[in-house]
Amino acid sequence: MTSVLRRGTMRIMVLVAFMSLMVAADSSAQTAGSSLVSVSVAELREVATGWSAKKQILGKDVYNDAGDKIGDINDLIVTPSRSLSYAIVGVDGFLGIGEHNVAVPVSMFKQQTGRITLPGATKDALKATPKFEYAK
């Protein structure tokens, strides 16, 4: 019985040592020289629980708080200061033709009942704002 207990303890110790090596190898695999080129394992877990722009934001409809569809999200803008600041919302148009794109601060959006909402907005109000055009 004592030898069975020792083998079990040894297995746990080997497993812990192996896992420690894996974490260390994973951390060092993320560096080129001494520069960090990606996120740490702990940060990766946090990133994985965030929203995916491609899967959950881009191309999705935008509604007002009355439940009316007022546009769709065509793009997300990262400013030169590296902050995600604006969503480009397309109003009217069909498949991008005749669409009036406007920049809306991301802080104005809410998520309600699985929808992206822009409280207080209407199609007319968005169409009355200056049209967004990309820098050349």
C-alpha cells in the first residue's frame, strides 16, 4: 500500500513539474528575443471571453431602444492613439450601395436582449449627421 501511495505522489509531482515546464515554455514561446509579441497565458484567457469583432459585431444590425432597425455595423475604427473609439454604422442602402456611413462613438452602444442598440437614435437622425469617409 505504501508503494502505491508513493507512486501516486510521484505521478502528481511529475505532472506538476510537467505543467510548470509547459507554462514556462508557453511564456517563452511568446517572445522573440526579449520582446513580448503576444499576450500572456492569463491574458489569453481574458481575451477569449471578449467579443469577436468578426463574429459578433461586424455586419450586425443596430437597433434603437424602440426596437427599430436603424443600420448595421460596417467597420470599427482604432484611432492613432490605439483605442477602439468608433463604429461605422451604415444607414439605408443595399449591400453598401447608397449607404450613408456615420461614425458613432463605441461608448454610445449598448447590448440589450442580444442586440446591439443605439439608444435614442433614429435613421433620420443618423442620416442627418456628417457622412464618414476614410482618409486617403
